[in-house]
Amino acid sequence: MAKHSVSVKKVAAVAPPPAATVEQRHRMIAEAAYYIAERRGFSAGNPEDDWYEAEIQIDRALGASPSRH
């Protein structure tokens, strides 16, 4: 019988991004909301909508599912 060699490719494990503390997440959201408001010239907008959009962006970046708090 013929012997078959099997090659196994090793893949480096990719660590998940480190989790942010509640305070870090809050600061990141606040900063992102500021830049969202700045982009529209700080007018004709709702700060709560800016915050919600920032939450989505930050939670996505952190790998968490967005939720409305």
C-alpha cells in the first residue's frame, strides 16, 4: 500500500480586540458623537441621534452588537 502524506497548515490565532471598560466606551462614544455633530456644522441636528449613531459606530468597532441604552 502507498503511504500518503498529509500536510497540516498551521494558522496563527488572531486574538479578539481587547474589551473596553464602560468608561472607555463612554468616552469613545462621546468623542465620536462630537465629530458627528461637527461634520454637520453643529446645527440642524439632534444630540441624541448623534449619540446613538456614535454608539453604533463604536460598538461595531469593538465587535459588540449595537444596542440603544
